Amino acid sequence: MKKFIFSSLFLSLAFGITAKAQHSIADNITQTPPKVIFKKTFDSKGLKNQEVQIVMVPFAPGEVSGAHRHPVETIAYVLEGEIESTFNGKVHRYKQGDVFYENPNLLHAESKNLSKTKNAKLLVFFIGNSGKPFIIPASH
């Protein structure tokens, strides 16, 4: 009987220490707690045959993109620099750390790197039907 009580006490103590250790590890994965920087719920019936493409878009100093459209959902994150974007007739300025969303098929007249001396870089997430292009010239 003493062996059973001792074994039960030992196992309870071991499980308690393990649970506490796992909890403190989860609380300290990073020095700064994770932060959601962008969240978008899409009104679609399902994700069957949907494709996500993540694209790095570099801009040389002063570089300007041509007019185009994105026929799919588009989310961009500014990794470096400052970008000015003319989208659907409105001018927007985005700096490092900003996230923005673009509705499909609207005119993206241009994007430009506002610096004449430093590179800019976007990380862009495209979400749409598999095989559909993520960018087309504005004339289409």
C-alpha cells in the first residue's frame, strides 16, 4: 500500500511540474508577444481549388510600376522603404511595417518608391483560383 501511495504522489508531482514547465515555455516563446498585423475574412463559399502566392516585389530607388490590375485578392506588407500607390483613383502612402489590401480587378495606376537613394520592398500575398494570373496589364 505504501508503494502505491508513494507512486501516486510521485506521478502527481511529476505531472504538475511538467504542466507548469510547458505553460511557462508557451508564455516565453518570444520576448515580444506575437501580434496579428492583418486579418481579412473572405466571403467565399469555400477554399476548394484556391491558390495562395507570396511574391517579393523589389523597387529600385525612384522606380515606378506600370498600370495594372490584380484579378485576385491582394494583401501587401511593406518590408523596406516607403511606397506611394495610386489604387482605384486614390493615392496612398505606405511605410515599412504597413499592411494594405486591394480589391480584385480595380485599377492600380502605379506604385513608386518615394526614395531616390534607397530600395523599397513589398511582400505580397495573392489569393485566388488556381492557375489564375495574379497580375495583368491595365489594358485588359
